[in-house]
Amino acid sequence: MELREAKDRFIHTWGTLATQWGINRTMSQIHALLLLSPKSLNADEIMDELQISRGNVNMNLRDLMSWGIIYKQLLPGERKEYFIAEKDIWKVARLIARERKKRELTPIVDTIDDIKKNLKDNTEEGKEFQKIINDISSVSSFTEMTLDHIVKSEESWLINTFLKVFK
Amino acid sequence: MELREAKDRFIHTWGTLATQWGINRTMSQIHALLLLSPKSLNADEIMDELQISRGNVNMNLRDLMSWGIIYKQLLPGERKEYFIAEKDIWKVARLIARERKKRELTPIVDTIDDIKKNLKDNTEEGKEFQKIINDISSVSSFTEMTLDHIVKSEESWLINTFLKVFK
DNA sequence: TTGAATTTTCAAAATTTTCTGAAAATATTT
DNA sequence: AAATATTTTCAGAAAATTTTGAAAATTCAA
């Protein structure tokens, strides 16, 4: 397999998967492109490489920056803005986990807490509802804690060690 | 808060979140409805409750069954099919984790493995690419293993104990 | 069998999401 | 300050996804 082909395949798979993640295809493809690029790229280069419009590139670069997984880089003597991806994949994984937790988990935990606080219903049906809500609350808390635990660990050596043990 | 209102809020939040998960809104709403329902429901009741078409209900019930998180129930003396949700939330969480792993993680691991096997490129750029690919491979494996570990644990007491410790 | 009840399918319609491209805003150079 | 380069915005277009609803298929009772 050629390097060119390998890169394209990776970018393509990454982008396709994103769709199932609820993240848009282009955003992932730009991320993949930057991740694989040894040097930072500007908007025109990304447009050209992925054959997409300037507006699209701009919007998604902004999103990627808000996730904290790419950085803007100002090159001396260059007028254009260049972008480079965070290359520490463990850090990228933590940032993605943090963002997904924020988007996927926190809202349901908040809703459930609010319902638990405010629901006054002592009928049989009400009690059953409370039970389910409490169960879901447990699972959510557990998941949240597990993610936090991974996200917060700034040292990656522990995780790396864990990985080696199981390899 | 009334029971009715609480249930509606939960179903609504659950459905809205699903969108960000890459899972469709209706599928989640049907799941939430069944999860909160003390008795099993048939297609007409679901159509009526969520104000959606028969085809939509049918399709999503099938999807939910393929995830293993709802069951078909044939009531004696009833012609219609009834559906009931798996109420053991830890089991539901494991089934969802398993399905998401299959959809989100496995394809990227497979692509990467294939690229690792087939790429022959010893240029500087090729080596850098290999490095990134290997890093991503590590993170994916780690995540896959962590999920497996949770998913495979058929006993939930350990997890429950863990939860209590942190509560 | 026949026919009524129920479920399934799927083409077309509706909705939602993403993308484009050109105009507006901002930044930099001369 | 004017000209030029670059980035940002956003309304409308395009694409993707979801939903509908009616016809076809299936199931079951008589």
C-alpha cells in the first residue's frame, strides 16, 4: 500500500465513523488530515486536499479548536493562519472524552436530578417511575465518574502501563 | 411536578440527546417510553403516545430489539404484539456499550490494523505516519479493552459495589 | 379456504443537517 | 488612508436522514 493511499483510507474511515458519532463528517476529515500532516496547513490547503468550500473549512476549524484538539499557528512572514493537530493521542482521547461527556451525559444527569428533586407522587406507578429514574441515575453517575477518572488523569504513564500489561 | 410531566420530560430529554449520539430521536423516545411503562405496549399505543406513524414505530422497534434492549411479548388471548423494555439498567448499559463499540470502535481498529499490515514506506513521512497510526491503535485498543471489561462482567455486584464506594 | 387483523415494506414527502459561495468584516501592507 | 489579503458570516442550495402512509405480506381464527 502506498502512503498516499493509506492516508486517504484513514481519513475516509475516520470521516465515515464520525457520522455515527453524531459528529460531522467534514470536521473529522479535517482532523484526520491535520493529524496525519507533519506540517501545519492553511485553509486553502485543506480546501484543496478535501475538495470542500472555504466556509465549511472555516466553520469546522473553529469547532475543532473549541474541542481543543487543533491549534492555530502563526508562521513568521506568513499572512495566512496555519493549523496543526494535537499529536499526543492520549491527550486527544481525553479531550474528546471530556467533550462527549459534556454533550451526552451531563444533560441527562441534570434532568434526572431535577426530576428526582421535584417529583411528588406516592402512587404505585410513581414509585416505579422513581425506581427506574434512580437506576438510570446510578448508571449515569458511574459512567460520569469513570470518564472523569480517565479524563482527569493528566499523567498518561499509568494508562500506558495498564495498556502494556494487557498487550 | 406531576408524574405525567416528569415522564414527558424524561422521554423528551432522552430523545433529544440521542440525536447527538448518532441514534435517531424516535428510537430513543420509544425506548424511554417502554422503559418507564410498567406494562408492555403495542404498536398502536406507542403510535398514539408519541404521535408517530405505524411504519416508524415498526422500524424502530425492530432496531431496539436488535440492540437487545427491548423484547417482544405475546400476551395470551391477544392478537397484537406487545413490547417491553429490559428493566435491568446495568444490563441495558452493557448492551448499549457493546453495540456502540461494535459500531464506533471496531471499524477504525480494523482499518488501522490493515494499514499497519500493508503499508510499506520507509521514508521519513512514512515513519511519522506509522507513529501516529500506532498511537491511535493504542488508544483504540485501550478503549476497546476497557469497554470489553465492563461489557463482559456479567456479575453486576462488583460494579454496584464500586458505585457505592464512591457515592 | 376465506377474510379480517396485524405487521412489514418502501417510494415519496418532510425534515434536518451540512455545505457553498459570495458579501461583509477584519487585518495587514504599502 | 487606500489597496490588498485573509477570515468570517450566513442565506439559500444541496445532501442526508427520518418519517409517513398506503399497499403488500403475513398471521390467525372461523
